[in-house]
Amino acid sequence: MKTVLGSEGKLSRKQITRLGGLIAFTCGRTPYPVILEDLTSNDFIRDTPIGFEITDCGKKELNRLTAMAGLRPEHYADTTACG
């Protein structure tokens, strides 16, 4: 799948990176440390005593970015992590 960057109104590089991190997390993988830092510092993922969990803000961001990319939750997860 090709994602268009820049002036054509699709996702920026930062948004693609953030989307990849959120999808990785939703699929049970740990994003790269730099991406994980972005997700935690922007309150999309929260560190809890039992591990990381996605926040409501993270769910909204995931839905927003997947919609902008033309994806639906069924494309990247067996169960809908966003409700």
C-alpha cells in the first residue's frame, strides 16, 4: 500500500510514524523506543504497573489517523481496539 505524503492532503511523515506505532501497539508489539516516547509524551499510551495501555486520547488518534489513511480497524487488528 502506498501512502502519499506532503501537499496532497494525506498523512505527514510524523503522522505515519505515529500511526505505525499505534497499530504496532494495538497488535501486541512494542513500538521502537523513539516512537514509544512520542506516544507516551502525547498521552496516547500510558505506562501502568502491569505494562502499557492505550488511552482514550490514543484511541481517538488511532481512529483519526486510520480514517485519514483510508484504513478501517478490521485491516490491522482481529478485534477493534477502539470500541
